[in-house]
Amino acid sequence: MSLLDVVIRILLALVLGGLIGIEREIREHSAGFRTHILVAVGAAVFTLASTYGVEGTDHDPNRISAQVVTGIGFLGAGAIVRYGVTVRGLTTAASLWAVAAVGLTAGQGFYSAAVVTTAIVIVSLYALALIEKRILYRRVGMAVGISIRFRSQGYGPVALVFSALDQAHISVKEIIVVPREDDTEALHLRVSLPRTVTSSDLLRIVGELKEVESASLE
């Protein structure tokens, strides 16, 4: 294999991995632009090493590239974070796994597969996110963030909020309680609204509670 061919394969992995990483970077996820580039380039180089580095020996050329998939599993696990009562980072972990596949195919010289996979991943991250937000959320409920400040401290005011949300069939997905300087507490919630409840309704339901000082959407 010529030096030019090696450079082309690694640069292609860099560009394609970067294209996928841009979306994650824009959305401010833990694994962004540089991480995706490094994963794609690393996978491409491991593939080159496994294919051509052991050429002429009795070693299995697929052993090194096969371990890339296992290694990406550990890296993807680092992007998954428990946040409140939910887990975040699954999409980012999946994009790292996909970008490793892009690097592998680029390293093998399977350019068409690398380009097509990149296009599909980008469409999945961008276009399908819009479909999910504009169509699916209207059917299964829209996710909304709300910040609530209480007049007094303790579990009582928080319990009143959860009771009011439960009566309105609003499910809570994430919970963060932040102490304030005046010894009261601020509650940050991520909730899923049913189709019949709007963001304005959510503010009204919470704002009418006597223990709530203020409520605003995030």
C-alpha cells in the first residue's frame, strides 16, 4: 500500500468522524468534535495495522480490528451519565460506536460504506430529532424543563408540586434540587406533558400553589 493511500484513508476517517462530531459538539454533549475525530482516526489506523501490519505473518489480521469494537464499548460507557432519575448520553455513545465503524471501513478502503454510514448517522441525529420533536412528541408527550422557587424549605412544598403534577397526569423525568442562599430551595424538573397540557398550563398549575414563589420554563 502506498503512502498516499494510507493518508487518504486516515484523512477520510478524520473528515467523516468530524462531520458526525459537529452535531454532538453543537448540542454540547460530553463527546464532541475532537472525540469523534479521534475515535474515527484511531479505528482507521487500527484497521490498517491489523490488515497490513501483520502481512506476511501467521497472525489473524482481524484480531486487532475486532478489539476496536470492544474498546469503543468502554469509551461509550464513559459518555453515559446518570442525571437525576434518568440516564443521558446513550445517543452520544451510539454515535461513537457508529463513528468507529466509519473509521474501520475507511481504513479498509471501503469508502462507499464509510460515506453512506456517515450520511445515515447525520440524518439520524439531525432529521430524526426534528421528526421526534415535531411529530412523536405531539403524540406521546412533549418534554419541558421548569425551574421552581419555593417560599419555604423542606419536603412539604416539593410534595405539593409532585401531587399537583400527578393530578394533571404530568410525569416527571428528571429532578434536581438546588439549595439557595436564603435557606429555601429551587427545584429543576424535566417533565413530559400529555397532549392535552401545554407549557402555559404547566406554569399555571405550578404557579397557583401557595408555597411556590416563582416558576419559569427552562
